[in-house]
Amino acid sequence: MYHPHKVIIVGAGGIGRAVGLILADMPEIDADIFIGDLEHRIASDVVDWIKEGSSSLAQIEPFVVHPTETTDQMDYVFKSGEIILDCLPGGEAPRMAAIALKYGLHYVNLTEYVKESDQILQMSQGAQTGFVLQAGLAPGYINILTHHLYKEFISKYGDQEVDHVSMKVGALTRMTTGPHYYGFTWSPIGVATEYVKDAIVLRNGNSQMMPALSETTQLIIDGIHYEDDFTSGGAADMPEFFKNKVKSLDYKTIRYPGHYQWVREQLKEMGNVPDKDQVLLKRMLNDIPLVDDDLIILYASVKGKDKQGNFRIIEKSKRIEPMMIGSHKLKAIQLTTAAPMLECARMLLTGHYKGPILQSQINTEEFLKGPFVQLAYGSNRSKEKMKLEQ
């Protein structure tokens, strides 16, 4: 007798509710859903919101995630489930992964936090279930897309000289004003953190740390002028995977021109203070608005020489806007973060994956052609450009 999958979503914020809505609205995973949060009211409200916005007949139940212990209710949920989709703050990731191990569940998270990801990599070695880490937009989709472009490049031109691999993503507003030229479309503390922590890059085939916001450059996509710079976390395991395979690699965050200069001015005024991310966050929240009407800009490229010594490039860019799912409109950042997480969940529920799984280990063809990724990133709903320079 067939039974639907049992999917547990922990964290009922903007991304958690998007994951639940897409999962309930699309038929690709037939699932009953548990949604947990620190407050029962929040989890219950999200369950009602999903039911209102979707025609799905799936059972959706709220539960409370206790901050320090596993309650009887949590024990019931975890014993009932097959997979945890972790949409909690990154600091909670090791605890949720440990619960997944204890209860024999698959696990997917979104966090860009490096230390916490390393902890989960260690604890999940040898697990009989799959643990996909950093499975959102950046890190996540952008890394898998870039890996796919690399494989296409070496298939077409060979791998004897790959000069540079580039990953760029920006969560932006449709319009903005000075002096900051920005609006928050996702977690403000996430933005502040990535602006002050070092970024991992490849230079001359070897990994090294670069200070965030230390190399602002300019780019034009579809005729629109942007700037980009190093930020922490978005490279995932790409620097390690591509070590000695390519000369240089980096991840940069896209912004409107003028924003990074404003941030550097704030950091200079702050000086060498403890908890720099918290101080920067407070300054940014005083001046920068929270904005719902957003868009995502992303760009990936692989450059190098072919066997005849000719310079070649394969590049792809996308512009992704908010989308209606059921009767609810999801922000672009919700859509583009939730969809890769659900694609990874779909792949894990096939039972073909075990142990820790990093971005470089994901089957790029299966992932990019999957239904959830196509929903968010498919060419039918985003401006997409592929250029092979001959």
C-alpha cells in the first residue's frame, strides 16, 4: 500500500513557509508535512497560510521546536518523518543534523556558515541517510550551475587550461536610492555577516582567504550596470573541489553601484570593534529599508583556452522575479532558495544518496532538470542567456 512521504520543515519564517507552500502545491513529492517553529502560533499560522494558498489535500501539522531539548511532541514528529528540511538560523544546523542522525532521517539545510557545515560533515560520515548541505541559492544553485558549466567547457574545449571560474548572485530591489543604494530583501543579519567574514577563493590553483568587500568590480547584465565584491559563504565547497583544476575561482555578491562604498564607509567609522557584524547590522537597519518587491540576478562563467590556444568563455545569466504559487505570491528570494532545497529533498527521497553530500557531488543534470529547479529557474520564467564565444 502506498503512503505519502513524511516531510519535516523546521523554521516557519519566509523560506520555511515558501518550502511548505511549493511542496504542498506541486505533485512531484506526494507528502504529508510537519512545520515546526519556536512558537506554536507562528507554525500554526503558516500551516493555515499554506492551506489557504494551495489546493493540496496533504495533511499539514504544526509543532513546536524547543530551543534546547527534544519534547514528546518533537519525538513523535521525528519518529514519523523521513526527512528534515532545516530552515532555522545556521547556528541551529548541527543540532538539527544530530536529530536527523538519531532518528535515521535525511537532512537538507541552507546555511552558509562554514564552521557549522564542517561539524555536520564530520558527524554524518557513514550515515545511512543523505545529508545535503548549503542547498539554497548561494550557496546552492549557483555552485551546481557553475559546476555544470565547467563540465560543459571541458567537454567542448578540454581541461588543459581553465583560467577562471566565476559565480555571482545578487538579491536586489527593483529600485533604490542613495547613499546606500540597497534594500533588505532577506535576512539583515545574514547580509551583515557576509560583509565582515573572509571569503575563500582560488588563486594560482590554491585556496586562500580574501577580506570581504576588498575587490569591487563592475559588470553589465542585459544592459544594466552592477557592481560585485567578495562576500563569505557563497562559494560552498567549490574552492576545494576545483583546487589545481582551475587557476582562479571566486564567488561575489552583486549590488547596485555605490552600495559597497557606503558599506566600507560604515566599517571605517566603526573601527576595530568586537561583534562587528552586530554593529554593522544596527547601522544598516537605521538607514536601509526592508523591501518585499525584489528580484534575483545571477551570473556564472568559465573562461580558458581550447586545444588550439584560443580564448573561450561559457557564461549564463538569469533574472528571476516573484512568482505566484497557488494563490500566494512568493518573493524571488523565497522562490530561488526554496526550490533548490526541495530539489535536493526529492533526490534524497529516491534513496540513492547516503552520507554527507556537498555541492560538487550533486548530479548536475538531474538537479538542473528537476521539477522544482525548473519551476524557479527554467527558461520559461526567467531571462536566460547562454553565449559560446567562437
